[in-house]
Amino acid sequence: MSISDIGMLFSFIGGLGLFLYGMNVMADGLQKSAGNKMKQLLGFLTNNRFLAIVVGTLITAIIQSSSATTVMVVGFVNAGILNLTQAVGVIMGANIGTTVTAWIVSMSEWGAFFKPEFFSPLVVGLGSFMILFSKSSKKKMIGEIAVGFGILFIGLSFMSDSIIPYRDAPIFQQAFAILGNNPFLAILAGAVVTGIIQSSSASVGILQTLAINGIVNWKSAIFITLGQNIGTCVTALLSSAGAQKMAKRAAVIHLLFNTIGAIVFGVIMYVIFAILPELATSNIDSVQISIFHTVFNISNTIILLPFANQLVKLSGVIIKNSEQVESEVEKDEVITLRHLDERILESPSFSVENAILEVGHMGEVALANIKLAFEAAIENDIDKVNLVFENEKTINNLQKLIMEYLVKISNLSLTEKQHMVINNLFYMINDIERVGDHAENIAELAEFKCKNNIVFSENAQEEITKIMEVGLKAIENAILAVKENNIEYVRKVVKYEDMVDNMEEELREKHIERLSNNLCKPEAGIVFLDIISNLERISDHAYNIAGYVKDEIE
């Protein structure tokens, strides 16, 4: 191998790196621009598979990776956000959405204007100016998309230029002749390369680069493309390791869908090439690869959509109920976390939205514990006291797990608004944890009340019930404000917090008056005052939480 050959190899590797990096930068910009629209896409997910296909297609077109989409689907199923019925549709849509990248790559053959060397430097330059000099975050995002788009094509140009000197080399002709004569080997080659680089978009891009230089024949290209569609399943399968059985089934459904499609189309194309041998050996271009890639994925979806339920059942046969044995730590996380999963970190937008939902879930657990603590205090129920103490451990565990997840999200490529939301969520979980602490305080007072046979007077019980009802409304609306991002709930929290402050002061004065008139025992008075003090602090934390939501809305 000469110095020139080594230089061309370096050029190809560098081009591939730029291609992948450009695709990643462009995807980041698209996700930031999409913003809340990503949340709205997830909201469309129902058991209607046609809608799920559309959602899967759009998400993949935005994040520029079917592998990332299917990994997120595994994460959503593992977190219980999606069921397998919904997952099937999203997976099918992801396969269609990934063809967008192939069409972008094939632009270089649409005409001289679209050749990378012609427009890429200008696109990168304009995008860079927008990022560096624009004060508008929206324009910066557009600039990021432009830079990624341009870098992608510069990488494509590097790869193409490094291949040009070798397009007539016997080794290429022999290699693709062998692959064309052995479809199984071609499928295997496509699957292995895609599995190694973990991106079907990149492997199809490499194949298109070879096709642009007139190196690839139809037969080898078709079977390599089918293999690439199988190889892209590796990422989701690897990500499902350690997940729950339903999540593993989602990854298996992806593999079944692509493998069955590859077999069906492999047989069809083998027959076509047998009938038209001149087509099999003629050169294919990048546009034709894009067309086949698109036709394959759309047709495969049309063919297998009616058999979606059978795919779900088959995945259940492969991944049986008894197969998964979880460790104690894994069980603990499954019990406490409802919306978070490491795999969802593939998308910053979805990660932020799911973190908000998880904080809302933590708030609901804390709210339920306050109600339980109050019941324990009123009813002198020691069993409920012990249950409050157990639930407090869950709240503390949630705080720890959510905080760890928020740290990971904060290291992703986020918009300014998303950074603000994450910072506010850090504060919110601390406030919610303090709400849980106050529930524990009330439970401790209930325990003291039980052990010392303390009973509230009828008036005291009525008063404490009234302030508790208002305090609960404050925290309920604070949690709704977090989940719904609605200013109306914020206003209600402010109203109820003011009411609790006024009631706490009024009830304190009334109770002191009862104590001075010997209408209430001193021990009962201490417990009463401590309970309403804890309730007042709970409403303060609700006010803090609502304040963070208000900042986000305004």
C-alpha cells in the first residue's frame, strides 16, 4: 500500500466521520427546532397503528436515526409509556422515516447545483454566521441545521473523492460480483457493517457513495440494502439488555419485522434478477438506491401491518414471561420510576418531557402520603403511620433517581428553555421531597398521639380537617401545574396558599384560646399546633413549585 493509498483511506475515514457528525448536528438542530412539537407527537400515540406509523416516521425524520427511534421505543415500553400495540406502529414508521437520509445523500445526483462541492461551503458558512452572530435562539437552531447539513455533504464529498481513483480497480469489481452472485453473503455484509457502525443511514450512505462512482451493481446493492435493514436492529436489541420483558419484545418485533421483510423482498428480487440478468449486472446510482430503500420500507409496512398482532404474539413466544429475572435494585427502580428510562436520552426533547411527568409522579406519591399521614393523625391509626414511613423511603428514592437522570439530561444538547426547565425541576424535586418530610413529621405526631392516647376535641378536629383540605388543594394544583404547564393551576395555588396562611394564623389563635380556657389538653394542643404548622409549610412548598412553573410559562 502506497502513501497515496493510505492518504485516500484517511480521507474516506475522515469523510465518514464528518458525514456522521454532520448528521448528528443536523438532528440536534431539528430536535431543538421541533421543541414542544416532539411532545405533541407523543401525545398522538393511541392504539391506532396508522397514527403510530405517522408518529414514528416524523420522529425518525427529525432525529435522523431509526436506530435512535427504536431504542427510544424500547425505553418507552420499558417505562410503561407505550404498549406493544403502539410500539409496532412506531417501529414501522421509523423504518420509513430513515429513508429521508438516503434521499438527502442522493441529492448530489439531482443536478450540478446539488453537488456537495458546489453548495456545502456556502451552507456551512451561512449557518456558522447565524450561530455566531444571531441573537435569536430560533435562528441559531436554523444555523445549526444548516451547519450539520453542510458538514454531512462535505463528508460525503470526501468519501466520494477518496473512492474515485479506485473505481476501476479489479478488487471492487470482483467484490461486488461475488456479492451479486451470493445474495446471502451480500445480506450478511450489509447487516454486519450496519451492526458495527450502529447506523443504517450511515451504511446506506456509504453504499450510495460507492454507487455515485459507478462501482456497485444492482443485484449486490439490493441485497446489501436488505441486510442493512436487518443490521439496524442490533442497536435496539443491545439496548434492551436488562430491560423488562415487554421492552425486549419491542426490540424483537423490530428484528422480526425487518427480517421477514428482507426475506420476502429477497425472494422477489432474486426472481426479478433471474428474469432480467442484464439489470442484475448493470450499475445502480444513489437515487435508485433511495427509491428501493423507500419502496422496501413502505411496502413492508403495508404487507405486515395487518399481521401486527401476530408479530406481538410471536415476540411473546420468543421472550417468555419467565425469562426475565430482575435484581432487587432493578425491581426497586421499576416500582418507583414510571416515565424515565436511559434509552429515552436519545432525544433531549422527549427526555425533558418525561422528566416533567416523573416529577409530577413524585408529587403524586408525596400528596398521597400527606393524605395518609393526616388520616393516621385523625384516626390514631398506627398501621397508617408505619405506611407513611415506608412511603417516605420511596419518595427519597425517587428524588435520588430523578436527580441522577436530570444530571444526564443537562449534559445533552438542549435549548435555553429546556435548560431552564431542567434547572427548575431540580428545585421542584427538592420542594416535593420537603413535602414528603412534612408528611413524615405529621406521621410522627400521629404516632405520639397514638402512644399517649391523645384525642382532639370536636372543634379541633373540624378545624384541622378544613385547613388540611385547603392545603391538599394547594399541593394538588401545584402538581397539575407541573404536569400540564397551565397558568390557571398556578393561580389556584397562590389562592390556596394565602388561605392556608390566614387559616393557620386564625386557628393558632383559637387553639391558644381553648388551651387558656382549659377546653383542650396541653399535649393535644402541642400536636395540633405542630400539624397546622406542617400544613402551612406544605402550602409554602406548593407555592414554590407553582412559581417555577410560572417562570417557564412567562
